[in-house]
Amino acid sequence: MSSIMMSVSSGRALPNETRACTALFSAYWLSRGSAETQGSRIGRGEGALLKQGEAIAFRGQTECDWVRFDLSIATAPEDAILAAPISLPTQPTDAACLLRLDQVTFPPGGIAWRHVHPGDGIRFLIRGGLRIIGDTHQETAGPGHAWFEHANSPVRAEADQQAATTSFVRFMVLPSAFVGKPTIQILDKHEAEQPRVQVTQRHVDKLAYVVPG
């Protein structure tokens, strides 16, 4: 059975350029410009999900800047910044997975307390700075940095005190039971009682069958 790869890329499209989805699924998020796909328009700060064979058409008079997350069989696209094999969520074999594209924004010095999520995913920082602290590693992210988080792998995130806002876009493959629901689980009960300062905006929340070839 072939593995499923998740990857992230970023780039720029010319006005009126059209791109076809060659992966199993591609999730686009726009930092500049606008686009149309499957009869729907997406603008700056918005996202959309395409399945294999569907296309996105970039619109307007200026170039469009995009971040793209792909699910592919075995091999990631050549333009991938980061790629990793993923495990599908543990759930009934006949159940679709939830594909979620969202955006998380922190105020200066905001903290996401030590927590887990129930699905594999990639994050891509779009502004500010973030320190990511796992149980066995830590890294500091600036704009354009991407990182992978395994399902149920504990992590704490600390936003830069000097940045007006810190924000990343994220793509995850989740159990279907989380449609419309938050996934963060704070591991310490005292920290879980603290106010949540980060804001999450969902762009895509769709059920889909993700089956390797």
C-alpha cells in the first residue's frame, strides 16, 4: 500500500493564471489577490479545497500570493517546502476523514499551552514569530517557516512578544467526529482553565475519502 504524503508549498500566480490540482487534494490559502474555483470566489486571507482534476483560476489585476497544502500518493510536489508521510486517523474503515484548513492568530506573547490535536498536520507561519516546544525538541519559526506535527504529539507554542500579531495557516487530516468542532486538547487541567488568547478561523472543513493507491 502506498503512503500518503502531506506537503506545503508557497508561490505567486500571474493574473488570469489557471492551475489544475494534480494531487489527491490541494488546499489553497491566499495572502494576496483573489481566485475562483468550482464557482466560488476566494479573496485575500481565505482558502479553498480542490480535489484531483479541479482547477483554480487567479483573478484581478495584480499577482496572487498563495500557500498550498497537498495530499499526494508516495511523492510530494517538486516545489514542496516541507513534506512528510502521514497516518490516517483511527476511526471506522468506511468513514471519511475531515480535511481542515484553518488559521490561528496570537496577540503579542500569546501562549497555546501544552496540548495535542487528533490528526497529523502541517503549519506555515505567515507573520510574526513563534517558538514551538515539543517534549523532545523545540524550534523558532519566522514568516515562511513550516513545521509538521504528529497526531497526539504534545506541543506548546509561544508567540513573539515584539510582534503585533503572530499567525499561521494549518492543514490537518482529522477524524470525522470533529466536523465543526475545535481539536485542541490542553493537557494540564490548570492551564486548560486559563483564558484562550489565540483566535482560530476555519476556511475549509470538509469530509473526504483519502485512500492510498
